[in-house]
Amino acid sequence: MNLPSPQHISPADLHCWLTAKQQKPILVDVRESDELEMAAFPFPVVHLPLSQASVWSQDLPDKLANNSPIVVICHAGIRSLNFGTWLIQQDWGYEVWNLDGGIEAWSLNVDSSVPRY
């Protein structure tokens, strides 16, 4: 059985989306706080560290607007893919994208001022 999974977006395509004059996605960063301190994403994010899921999962629909697409971000794209898949399975009606390669790929392909770790 194939589980629904997020759509994939490259760092370059996400950069274009974020700088275009169209509806912006909600960026959800699932990395831990220390990872954000080392390498913050250069656009506003909703920070939902996976280790804190028991805290934020109760009111998650209130944190995320249903009418905006969601792009999920982590270090390398694996945790965000898992979270995005889970989010789709909740059947809350979100359009979910996963940043391929995560913040690492963003640093390598879009913005080298974002530290790599």
C-alpha cells in the first residue's frame, strides 16, 4: 500500500516561490532549537520540533492555515518528509510540500550564507 506523501520542491523552486508576488507557503521547520540556532532558515517559519510533538500536536490545526500550502523543512529532508507524510495522513486538507535536501541543499544551492552542519 502506497501512503500519500508530500510533493517535492527543490531549493531553487522554493526560493522562486518565496520571492514571487503570489500566495506564500507556510514554512514549517521540524528541526530542533539548537539546529535553528546553528542555521536559521532565512524566511519566517513555524517551528515545530519533532521532539516536542506531544506539546504542539494538540492544537496543530490552529497553528496552520488550511488555505495556504505548507512546505516542511529539516536538515536533510528526511524528518520533514516523514512529518509531511504524517500531516497528509491526518486528512486535514493541507497541500504539503517537502524541501528536497533540506536546509543543507538550500545552503549549497541557494544561499551559502546559511551555515552547513
